[in-house]
Amino acid sequence: MDIAEVLKDIDWAGLGINLVIIHGSALWSRKPNDVDLVVFVSSNAGIDDAVLRIMEIVERRVGLEADVYPVSDPSSANCFLVWEALRHGRIIYQDEVGRELLVRTINVCYDFMLSRIKLNYTETLVNRVVGGASQ
């Protein structure tokens, strides 16, 4: 069963979802443990309710639990997760608002990743923690 194809038939717009990215083992494993989704939720939709409904629908349709990460505000997205989903996943639903939210999220995450590299953010943080712990 192609899980991504099965999930394309869901009425995402009716759930208040603007864009859906499927990623993880559901795309490459013959026996995935779950279905990983990044969903962009319109600002008017109740995020918790939408996530619960998605989890129920996915489990009913494919018999697997859904691990759903909702994005409603591009500035507070988990950039590492979104980056990974975009690199190895597939967009299975999008509307105009979803595309705009995705572009804004990519811009925020690009700036975040770039500043981490230029400022050696991770190395600096580790050095401060290790230096502070040894004093």
C-alpha cells in the first residue's frame, strides 16, 4: 500500500489544513511503525482539534499511528524537523495559503540555519556549558 497516495484523498481543507508533508518510514519502509506528518494549519483552525482528527483519520485509513507536527506560525517552527521533512519527504496536499506559509517558514529557517553556521552557534553553546560546568 502506498500510504502517501491513500492520504492524498483526505479532505485536508475541511480539516483546516493548508499543506501536508509526509516523511519518515512511511515512505521507504515495507513495515513502518507510524506515519510522520508535518501539517501547516490555518490560523482559524483549532490546532489541537485538527491534530486529533488527523491522527484518527490516518489510523482508520492506514492502520498506523500518526505523528503529527503542526505549524501555524512560521517564526516558531522547528526548523530541523521542517528541513528534514522537506529533504526526505513529499508534499501530498497544498493550497495557496499553505504554499505561502511554507515559503515564509523556509525563509525563517534559512536565516536560522545560516546564523547557526556563521556564528558557530552550536560550538559556542557547548563551550559555554562545558566551561560553566567545570568552574
